[in-house]
Amino acid sequence: MKKLLLASTAIVAFAAGAQAADLGAPRMPIAAAVVAPAFSWSGFYLGAHVGYGFGRTTPVDIVNGPFPMNTSGGLIGGQIGFNYQINQIVLGAEADLAYAGISGSRVSIAPQVLFVRTNMLGSVRARAGFAVDRALFYVTGGLGIQGGSFATSTGTSIWPVTLVAVRIMSTTRSVGISSSCSSG
């Protein structure tokens, strides 16, 4: 008798559909929220720069000793590079080259005049940085190159009578902050 009661209860329970009191009218689907993609420093870049350089140099004459002089002039150039961002760490490489018209002159022993000129500046550097959205705090290090010349004049002619072209290579390092103005 228990089996018959259990079987009839199961038939009645399974035959009737589920009835829920909280089911209302069908609702419209909710649109997904639009999220702007996070900014990334990854990728190639190309740029140009214009500036003005000034400084002090001290050529040394073997016979007469040092002759300090001020130098100044404009420069124009460009740079190219690549960055790769991993989470907030940014690694990259950059090269730049600039034409420079930075020069100076000084009378060493009258009527002799010394001339110095920097006509090219460049560098190849590695970069490591920490990105905070559109700001990048970084350090760089690499090889710096300068092309220049030294010349002397006897005073009887405005043209240099001795001209020595030089290429100077040295290490370079810098610390900086970059900011992006792009929209994505």
C-alpha cells in the first residue's frame, strides 16, 4: 500500500508543471556597459624635434694651454622608437639624429682665432619605464654620438687654415617623464 501511495504521489507531482509566483512579464535584455580600452604604450613611434643648444667648451692648444669659449646654436632632427608594455612595465628602444649648428669662436693668440662647431648629434638608447595611464616614468641608457670640427684662422683670412673633423662617441643616460595626448 505504501508503494501505491508513493507512486501516485510521484505521478501527480511530476505531471504538473512548475508554478512560480514571481515570474512576471518577459523583460527586455539589458545592454552591456561600454568600457573604454585601457591605454597602451606598446607600438612604434616617429617624431621630430627643434631646439637650441648652448654650453661651454675648452679646446686645449698643446703649446698655449686651454682656451674656454661659449657655444650656442640651433638644432633640428627626429627620433624613431618602439615600446612594448607588459602590465605597467614599458620596455623599448629609441634612436635619434639631429643636424646642429652649435658653434663658438675665440681669439687664442692674436691674430689666431679658434673655431669649434657641432654639426650632428645622435643617440641609440634602451628604455625602461613605469606607466601610469597616459604618463610614463622612465630611464634610458645607450650610445651618444657627436660630429664636430675644430679650425684655426691666422687672422689674415676669414677662412680657416686648419680644419679637423671629429666624431665623439660616449655613453648617454637620462631620466624622464612622457605624456600621451592621443585619444587611444
